[in-house]
Amino acid sequence: MRRIAASAPAGGALALLLGSLALLAAGCGGGRVKDWQVGGLGTTLTQIQHRARSEGKLDLVVRPGFPTNLPVAAFTRQTGCEVTTRTATSVDLVDSKATEGSDGVLVAGDAMLRLIDKGMVAPVNFDLVPGYRDVVEALKGQLFDTVEGTGYAVPQGRAVNLELFRTDYLPSDTSSWAPIWSPSLKGRISIYDDPIFIADAALYLETTRPSLRITNPYELDGKQFAVAIRLLRRQRQIIGEYWNTATIKEQVASFASGQSLVGTTWPRQVALLEAEQPPVAVTAVKPSEGATGWADAWMISSKAKHPNCTYLWLDYVVSPEANARVAELFREAPSNTRACEFTTDAGYCDAVHAQDEEWWKDVHLWTVPQKNCGAARGDVCKSYDDWRKAWVALRTGRPE
């Protein structure tokens, strides 16, 4: 694994990228954009580069919790597109005010289909994103970002929801989700505060209640959903804290102090705890039941004012070096198959299982729950609205 100094500029990779754009335009029939192109987008790759110079600007929105210190300097030097990055004003990115005025949006799988359904994002012409060819196959054309064969996102990376626990209180060989549901740990459990956490309950029930026949934690019929909610309501009585994207540091502090002993967490919090001094006796695992997780991806606003800069950004951010840098910022496994050559930490990709597809087989990446469960089951499943309403009722103490 080759290491690149943290100070090395990404301009070389981008220069090669821009050269490949011109070659691809010449060799692919002009790389023309289909009829659904957003207004002002060049009809060839060469035009996109020229028009981006005229646009000179790119407005990005990232989901809450995601870093905003993206590696934009080299991108601006090479393209002329000045980048502004801000965090969405709402955890629910489908709230139009959260992404208002943006060109590109960084979202996770629990929001992508909702953005697509509301017409807030445009399909991606992958012919105009040469770097997409190097994206890991497991992240291409997934149910959470593709509708009827049309893709809407360029993957940034993927990560898993881990079980975090204090090894001075729980056995170091703990390998089950059982502790987060255990009354014996009342008041010392830390849980992610979001409707998508219902899937974690469903995943646990898949193993502990096989008679429910849960095969997909995001496709729950009425009975399966009701049992999951009952499990979550019992858990609510023993939870010490709920955490969210705004309280990541608080979760780290609660484990560092010993107030929290076990819970769900992200790789980012694990990294923060590992950096604590004095060291904190914690470890994080993907339990034997499997886990939920997510893929982050870039999407194009259907009202993008700077579509040409946006397309150049999509290709830049998925290029090996830039993709590696952004992945390390958020402790995700990078999406580009060559990104591991450019991580600043030589052991980073091994730590996040970036190239271990076997490890990801029991990680269920977030997707938007749909009423339709597919041809075999039909419209029997609970939709995202059902999940959201049930979660709000649970958190506010209202009856089912």
C-alpha cells in the first residue's frame, strides 16, 4: 500500500482527469447528455470544462455530521470553480430549505429516494463522470439511489453502524447486539436517535425471532413492524442517552467518562475515543447478527445554477486521491477502488475494510423504506412516513 504525504496537492490527479475528459469526449461520440440534462449543462465533456470557467462557482450542501473541510483548493485551481460548502439546516434533507440554492448535495441512503421522488435531484450521466468506472461494484446501481435503471448518485464511501462498549465493564469478546437491549445496563446505553434505527431492531429480531421471517430490515410488514416498535419501546425505558449528528462529541464524552457503557456508534466516534488521553477502555465491533450501515453519495440538484462545475466536482471527488482524503475525514471506506493507494494512513483501508467485500455481506446499507416490498409481497410494507411517525411517537412517549 503506497502512502502519499498529507501535504501533497491533488492537482496532478485532477490534471490527468481533465485530460481524460477531453479524450473521452473525442472517443465516445461527443459524450452527449440526454434530454433530461439540467439547464446550462454542456452537451460535450469539452463544453463542460469551458462552461465551468464561466460559471466560476459551486455551492455544495453536506448532510449534518459530515465534515465541511473538503479538499477543494486543487479543484478550484484547475477548474476555476470557487467552492462554498455548508451543512444542511435540517437533518431531514428532503426539507427544501435544507438544500435550497445548492448545486450538489452529499446525502446518505436514508434520504436519496425521497429526494428523487420529490424531483429535487437530477439523474447522473455517468459518461460525464469517468471516475465512476473505478467505483466499487457493490455501490453501483443500488436500490437506495437508482430508479428503474436510472442512477442518481456518485458514491463517496460507505460505513457501518458499530456496537461500542467499555471493555472494563463488558467482556472484551462481546459479539452480539444483546447488550443494547439488556435491562441490566439500564441508564448506561447510548442509541442513535433517528427513524432509521428501527431497522436495527428489525435486524436483531431477524435472529432472535426467526418466526417473524424478516429478510430485509427495511422491508417490514405490519406485524414485523409492530414487533420492532414494541422492542424499541421497551428499550426506551432503559436508555441513558439518545445521540444524533449534533451530539457526536457528547456521545464521545459519555463513553470517556463511563456514563455510557454500550451503544451504537459510527467509526468517527471510535476514532475520537481512540485519540483520547488518557486512553479510554473501549472497543467497537460489528456483531454476529450483522449490522446496518450507510453509503454517502453526491447528487445533483435539479435546480443547479452551476451544473458544469457540479459535474467536474463529481468526477474530482470520486478520483482516487480526493476520494481517499474525504473518506479519511469521516472515517468511511472510500468508494474508489484505487483510493487506498492515497490514504495518509497506510493501514486505514484495512481498518475500515475498504476492499473486503466478504466483510460487507452482512451490512445492510440504509435505504428509504417503501410501501411496496417487491413483486413477491406487494404493497404490504410500512413506508418511511410510517417509520417517522412511529419514531416520533416513541420518542415523545405517545401511545402506539
